[in-house]
Amino acid sequence: MQAQDPTQLVHLLAELRQEHRDLDSAIEQLVTSIGCDELQITRMKKRKLLLKDAIARLESKLIPDLDA
């Protein structure tokens, strides 16, 4: 992966967080609906976990390395 500008990383991080929140809302709506599609919910939850991992990776990139 290429080194990116910190402002680009912050922007991408914001987009991923928004998508994560949107998925959370969509999952909640599907779970409460009658006749919900379990497969779709499972896929959305998996995507949400992948987003969480990507967010954690980006956050760690934004933390400067400190030599001990």
C-alpha cells in the first residue's frame, strides 16, 4: 500500500466510519422487520466487521511511530 497523506487518511477514515454507522442502522431495521432475510443480515454484519478492522488499521497509521 502506498503511503498516503494524513489528511487523505482522515477523510477515508470518516467515510468508513459513516458506512459503519449506516450499516448498523440498516441491520437494526432489518432485524426488527417481519420476515427479515437472515442471509442479508449476516452479510451486512460481516461487512461491518471488515469496516471495523479497516478503521482500526487506519487509526494505527495515524499514530506516529515512537522509538523506545
